Amino acid sequence: MRKLATLVAGGCLALAAGAPTAAQAATPFGHACTAQNGVRFCPTATLEQRVPSWDGLPLDVDVTLPASGEGPFPTIVLMHGLGGDKAMFQDTRADGNSALTYHYNDVFYAQRGYAVVTPTARGFGRSCGAAARGGAGCERGWTRLDDTRYEARDVQHLLGLLVDQRIAAPAALGATGVSYGGGTAAQLAFLRDRVRLPNGSFQTWRSPAGTSLRIAASYPRWGWSELATALVPNGRADDAAPTTYAQVTTPPGVAKLSYTTLLYLISSLVGTVAPEGADAEADLTGWYNRLIQGEPYTGTVIDGVIRAFAFKGTISVPGVPAPMLIENGWTDALFTAHQGLALYNQARAASASADVSLVLADTGHMPASNRTPLVRALVDQGAAFFDAKLRAIGSAPAPSSVKLYPMTCPAGSAATPVTAASWAAAHPGTLSFSTTWPQTTTSSGLNYLGQLDDDPLIPALGSTVGDVLTGVITGDLDLGEITGGASFGRLFTQALQNSDPCTVKLPGISPNSIESTGSIRLRAFTLLGMPRVTVDLAHTGPDGLLAARLWDVRPDGSKILVTRGVYRVGAGQIGRVSFQLDGNQYRFGVGSRPRVELLSTDSPYMRPSNFASSTLATRVAVALPTAEANP
């Protein structure tokens, strides 16, 4: 396979191995460059020009260079989201032609003096995805779901080739990406100067010609620390300290049904997934089918998921990361603020002086609003961070510092961010309330669409895509009947700016819920952080769940969902449990009341339990972290 891929690539590796001439220095990967849009664009124009990765898999990758100069240049890898390709963040002008490419595209960074690498991740596009399945080198060209040993190593190999060609400056390598690409950017930061091998071990990262390499700066956007707890949370994550992999996988959590279904659909329709059972470490179909079967989560497939997911995050990568500016969304229901904080905490646990800073805002996956002024402010901070770290121009955020933008209603309303020297310093106060009378919530068993109106994803997707997703969840629509995968992925991207976390709900307490409501506020206060709920419970029946929702109950009785969370309850569990919600930064006004409701189901956002159960709570205590020292 490697020999075939090398022949198809037209000798690109041979070009990289020799001492480059000035002519070669202007042809990244041997590809011709065209002057356009004030930069030089050097694409992989044909399938034959794809670049063999470290294992021979052909990668579709473009490079955009500054208008002049032979290099080596400070270099940024700009990585797409799931289902996208190299063109996702390519544009014709620095300001971009869409809200999500403003100052976040190849032309913008190349005009600032960077070489910009825009690869298509393996298993997507022409990197053995739907656009190039079955070709030479693609026999095992399926996605590995952002594995440190494969997707991250692909990027490292491409950068090594460019260093050997004197296109990329070895001391000024940066990485950034959104969502799927944000996950890779975070992994590259923690790998830093190491490559992870297929057996899980590490070795020093060197270019093909032997130059020692390291990432100098990483700006992961909307990414994750651990894919297991992001997609199947069990409620054991904590914002105050790094978690262990055992914590976030024991017990197995509750699958985010609507989101995991969407991600599997996109991967299957526009990407290449391994045939079921063909690859135990990339068995997306087997994993998805087992997760949607529900409890009890035992057996070889579940064990395989837990083993494989250890390589699809950062928890299992020890050491101090490269300088990082982490951006996650308060209102992102897929990769929550907990994921950004886990990266931040992991870095600081490795070293108190780790050069890591954190930004949280009303951005990310739905229901985040991603309104234009906020997105522009965030990406300009990212550009300044790269300038400071890769070009020694200007300054970067102070290590350990945080910059926190609130969720505002109406969505996108102007608001001033909170800045603090550390995460702990950002929320000095606590507002507490509790309920001590017995309450019960019951699950009647499988109910896929019980709280459809409260799902963060399906209502925002629009009728066509939402209907498709609902049909797959309920089993009324077979995956094989769906065509037009590329359109499906595009519609999801377009929907990112159409969602609204400020949806107002009618008055009243949710049926079949356990609730605890705070007193009417005589003065406003700002929730800032992860609310903690502590419950004395007695659970009757098989494994179940507690889905928590924090509402702002306004003076007229209407309510806005502020944040939510989930806790996996074990069969017959008795005693006190304590868990955090996903968190937010939100202003409760005068006359409002904070209310927490606990339910035994939250579908289709969370997969409902298969069996009937009942959870009795004799005490519910709520602690809200606040921006004010004395709320």
C-alpha cells in the first residue's frame, strides 16, 4: 500500500528528502503556486498530487504562502470540522465571505506573513473520503475519529515535509482548528515535540530529514479534552481539577443521542468509516449501534469503545503542552465549557507555569448563537496570540488568565467580558438554595422524543435535516436511504448562526420533575461557572439518569434555559450524589428566581433509559458560582 501511494504521489517524498533549491522552496509538496488574492495559492490539484502520509495514505492538502519570499515562514495549520475538507477555511479575502471565515482563513494569515497549511483529514474529502474512496492507498483510508496516533500524526508529517523543503520555519509552527480540527489542535499542543505511534508509545518528533520539531502555539476552538465524556458524559467531571480517564468512563455515561447520531450520519455520508468489525480502534458503526442500544453498557464492544477513546483526546498525553489559547462555548451543547476547562486544568496540573489561557463565550455548536461581533472579537484575539508566539509581535494573554464573555438575551447583545488571573479567581461568590421535602421522578422506559422541543440541535437544524435526524433516531429512516450527504453537512454548518439559546418557555414546572427554586431576587446577580447539584436519593430499578436543568424564571413566570447537565445513576443506587452542570455566564435580573429541575429523561438530547425506574430525592441542594463576591 505504501509503495503504491508513493508512486501515485509523483515523487513528493523524494523531493522533500533532498536539499531544496530556491525553486523548490516556492513549490510546497512539489505543487505549483498561483498568485491570487494578494497571496500565493499552492493546491493539490489532482488525486495524483496528493501527499503520502507517514503510513502511505494519500492526503489532500493545500498551502497558501505570502505574496513574496522563499521562506522558511512561520506556519499555521488550519483544520476543518467534521465532514468538512481543506476548503472550509479557504477564502478570497482576509475579511472572509462568511461569518465563520472572517479573519480566520488562509488569505488572512498568509497576508500577515504566514505559510498556511489546509489539509483534509484522513477519511474525508479527497483524503480517502467520499470524493476518493477505493483508490490506491485508500484500502484502509477510513477516519480514525481524531486519533492522536493517526490524524494528529498526519499533520505532524506534513509539517515535517514543509520544514525539510524550507517552507515552514521549525521554531514557529502553529495549529488551530474548529470542532474536529480543534480537537486535533489540542492534541498537537500536548504532544508538542512527540509523535504517538500506533502502539500508543511516544517518540521524538522529527522531520523526514531528521530535524527536531515542536509545536510553538496552539489555538483550539470548540474542541475537547476527552471525547468519551464529551459524547457520553457520566456527570463525574469537575471544573476545579483535571479528571482521570477512569473517572469520565466509570460508569459508562449517557449518550448525547441527537448529537452522536448527527456526527455518525455526517461521517458516514461524506466520509469513509471502517466496515463494522474491521478495525476495533475505529469501529464507528459498531460503536454507534451499541451506544444506541442503551443499557446495560457491558460487553466487548463497550470495552473496545473505552479503550479506543483513550487515544481520541488529551488526557492520556502527559506533559506540559505548547502555549495554548483555548476557546470553547458556554452554550455549546456538544463540546461544553467543561471540555475547555479540562484542557486548561490538565495543562496547569502538568505545570503551574504552563502557558495556557482560556476564553469562553456564547459560541460553538448549537444552541450557541455565534453572532458576528463576538466571533470577530474572538478570532482577532487568536490572530494576536499567533503573532506573539510565532512572530514575536505584540503580546499574548498572561499564562493561566481567563476571558469570559456572557450569554446575553436577545442573542448577541453587547456585553463586557470578565477577565481574571485564573479560573478560580473569576467567580468569588456562591448563591445557594435547597429543598428538603421528598420528590420523585420516574422513567417509563424508552421514549426517544419525549423532550424534543428542548433538544439543542434538532429544532435549530430546519425541517429537512431535522426530519432526517429524527427519522434515524426513531428507526423510521434507514441510513442507506439517505443521499446528498454533502448537502447534509453544509446545512448543519449554515445552521450554526441560526440557533438561539435565549428561547423563552412557557411558565410552569416541568412534569415528572424534582425541583428546587431559589428566592425571588431583590438584586441582580451573575452566574459564572458550573452550578453544583447535590441530591440525597434512592433509585429503584436498573441503571438510569438524572437530567438537570437550570432555569431563569422571570417575573412573569416565563423561563429561559441557562444550562443543563446529566448524571448516570446506577441500578439500585442509594445515597448522596453531587455533580456539576455544563455551566454558563448569565445575568439573573431583579425579580427572577433560579430553578433547578431534575428529570429521569432528557431525550432526544440524551438517550433515554431502556427500562422503567424511579428516583426519590429527599434533599436537593444547589450552589451557583457567581461573579459577585456577595450575591
